[in-house]
Amino acid sequence: MEVKSVLLVFIFIGLTNSKFESSSNSIRSIVRQRRQSSFNCTLPTQLENGRVLVYGKDIKPGDQVDIDVLIKLECHKGYKLSPNTPFIICDGNWEEIHLVTCKKTCPPFYSTATTTVKCRDKDYNTVPCDKAIDGTYLTYECASYHEIPPGGRNILYCNNGLWDFPKPVCQPICGRKVYTEPSLIWNGNGVNHFDHPWVIAVFKNLGKNYENICGGTLVSIRTVITAAHCVTDTYGHALGRENFQVVAGKMYNAFGDERDTHAQYRKISEIVVHEGYRGESQRYIADIALLITQELFKLDRFVLPVCIDYTNSVYLTNHQIGEVAGWGITEEEKPSERLKSIRIPYKDAATCAKELPERFEQQYHFFDKICAGRQNGTIAVCKGDSGSGLIFKNRENDRYYLQGIVSISPNLYTSQCNYQTIVLYTSVLFYNSFIKREITKSHLDLEDCILPAYPKNGKWFVEGGVEKKPGDIVLSSTLLRFSCNMGFILSTTSPYYRCESSDNQPTCRKLCPKPSLPNGTQILCNNYEDQYIDCSKQADGDSITFTCPNRFVSDEEVHTRYCRYGSWNSEFSCKNGKQEPKHVL
């Protein structure tokens, strides 16, 4: 009996084994379904200013999804995810989806040749300043020899999509003398290389060589102010710009003097003469001209602009001492070899009228002139000093301001210098609006954009065939054409970007291999922004959703694959015929 019992048990196991195997697939399916149904996720009812996407599923907000389903969060235009978590999977970290919001974006800012911007979010994390959102703080620093203008701020805050200050601005430091070396004194006049960093030598091409004909004053990184009679003909018409060059940071008179190791030579792109100037026929009224350089001056301790009082807040008092520097005629009746300066008093209109020769005063002392100099003195401006600036120090901020431009003086027929009288200067204050207008125009196409580094696995080229390299400074409007190495593709549809937006430049994404799928397979491709794209090339962040053709089946329920770093997250599977049942032992 005991043996029979054992036999019966084995017979029972044998009889039921085939039934167990035949139903194992359905049992496993039931277990899997139970496991999945025991954990699912509920989509948020809404993402304010955005939407929730479920790949391969037609699911509405508030519905439930199974474990391991990939969810994408997307904001409307003008908004950005915070935190930046565009993908969430239904798992134990699902509650993170309720922490994601769409914050309003702020206008983008980029670093330039003169400003370096940095942004931090409300949690003090560093973020790109072209992707800033509500609650972001922006700070910026100025390049060397630049400063934040009066009334400016170096901290900006973004609230409700707007910065609380117009934009980061750095301007050249003006009217400062930068002393870093002991004074080098020549001929007892106290001139050193740092005393007059705004003084400009205006050279004219006389056929075989350039001659220093006039002085000028640097008022911006590409603008020199001089006298109109230095650059015009008898009738007040501007001469050809190709006839002139201007030089900053110069100490010696001769053009190209090897001792001028800090000199910067610039050609002229435009000569702007005041429309009211007609020369002698109009008694030298409006004797002022602006020379716009082709290239910018590079600021250093030898080359800095002087200040201009655009707000009419710097007042001159009678006999206040000013400075004029130049290479004019000396006592030896020849041009000075080195830069020299004189200190002379300002004379108000009444004093000027008394001290000038009567006939000269009546003919030339008009509303747009100021006076400076000493009557019966031993120093004066001379021939060759025309166009030089009359500079005064403002006691309130210790900066130097341009107040006059050497224009005309009474003739002394026995000498090229008249030490016995004062001189008329074109008033800079009187022509403030003209100066400001022309400087603004000349800076509209200012070279203030630093060319970016090449993208990883790619390169850019400047349109027009101009040879440039990363770090060079160009116009903000300069157009760059991006390209990628073999095996990579641009992250944008257009390869063109302007330098000003190069902080948001395209990147080079690695291509994934073309999937091997049978003919007739239906495929749909999306890029990393969930936009439909051509399926000929997919790169990092793209996806392919496929449907197998008739008589082909896939052993997976989800038919979407994602390209990650040049490879697909799993293999593509479309098998011929019905899928064989799996057996669990």
C-alpha cells in the first residue's frame, strides 16, 4: 500500500505537469498585471502654463499610468520648467512631478567684450543668463578700464518675467589718470606718459609721409574730437578720410617713432563736420569735427577717454586753471619733439571781451566760443595745437572734462605764437547734443561681442570669409555658420546664429545608428523638444515610435526607443510570425 501511494503521487504530478506548463504563460501574465496594478501613478490635473505628455499613450490629465511609463513635462512659450526636470518615470519618486512648475522666463542677457554676466536662481544655483526665470539674480563685472555708469547697478532681479533694471552696462572709464610708475619729467614741464591718456595726434598724408598737423581728444573708444578747420578745405567741406590717421598713447611727434611703444594708430572711417561750419566765411563758427575710427582703441593706462559734461553740471569759474597738451610750435619756431602741456586760466565772457584785441573780439568772439590764456604771458597755444582739448578737473569727482577745442587766436606777424593774448576755444558744452548724437550713431555697430568657443565635435565660420578665432571681438550682428564633425548633427534646424546670441548657440549631438526594421514598418520620429522630425537622422534626445508590419510581432508592449549618447536605449524588435509561448519551469 505504501508503494502504491507513492506511485499515485508521482502519477498525479505527471498528469498535472503538462497542464501547469501550458498555463504558465497566462499565470505569469496575471502575476505581472497584478504587480503593475498594485503600483500606478496619477497624472496631475494640470501643469499651469504647460502640458503633460505621455509617449505612445492617449492619456488625459488626472488619468492613471502604469509603472515605468515615461512622462514628459513641457512649458508653453515664454515659460521654463523649475526645476528643469522634463522627464519623469512612474516609480517611487513620482511625487516629484508635483514639485515641477512653469516659471516665466526673463529677457536673455549675454556676456560681452565689456561685461561678464552671471546668474543664480532662488536656491543660489548657477543658471545661464539666457535661460533665467522668475526669482533669478543677475550680477555682472566690467572689463578692465571700464565701469558701471552713474546711476547704474551691478545686481538685477527678475520678477514676473521682467528685470528690475534695463540691462547690464559698462562704459569706458573717463577722465582718470592712471599712475603706476614714477613721473618722467622732461624740460621741467611735468609731462609723463600717464598725464594725458586722452590726447590724440592727428596726422595728414602729405604725399611721401604723414605729418602731425593738429591735436585731438579721445572721447570714446572710436571717437576723436578736433577742430573742423584741421580736416576741411577753405569752404568747410570735409577732406577725404583716407588722408588722415589718428594716434593715441603717443609721446613723440614723428609718425611711427619707435620710442612710442604704447602708441595705437587708427585709420578713419568717417569725418563728421558740424553742419554749421563754413570756415573763415562764417568766422569759424561751429569749428568742431568728429573723427570716427575704423578700429576701436584698446583701453589701457596710456589710452583712456576724457569725460564730457552731457548733463551741464560742471561749471567753470573765472580764472579756473585748465590744461592743454600738444606738439605745437615751440620758442625755437619748430614743432615740439615731445608732447608738452601748459596750464592756463579760463576767462569768462566779460573778461575775454576786455582782454582780446577789440577788432578780433568783434569778428570772432561769438556765442559758441570760450576763452582761456594769459594776457602778456610767456606760455600759449601755438600753430600745430589746433584741435587740442582744453581740459578742466572737476573738484567734485576728481575727473577731467573736455570743455574747449583750440580754434583761433589773434595773429602775431613776427611769430607763429602769440604770447601776448588769450585764445578762443570752441565750446564743447554748446555742441553737446551734436557730439552725443554722432557718438551714439557711431556706436550702433560697435564691436562688443566676443566670439564663442567652438562647439564640442564641431566648428563655426564667420560669414563672408573673414578669418576669426574664438575670443576675437566682432560686431554683435556678425553671422556665424555652425557645422558638426562626421557622426554628429546640429541641435537646431538652422546653422546660422548671430554672435550676440552665441551663448545659446547650437550644439553637436551624436547620431544614433539607423534602426534595422522590416519593410512596411510604420515609424514616427520626435526630437528632444517633442517636435516631429524627419526619420532619416536621429541624435541624442530624439525618439522613434514604431509599429511592426503585418505578420510581424514585437515582444514588447512599448514600441518607443530613445537615442542616448549615440545608442538606442533598447533593441528594435519586429519578429516574423506569432510569438512562441514562453515556459516557466
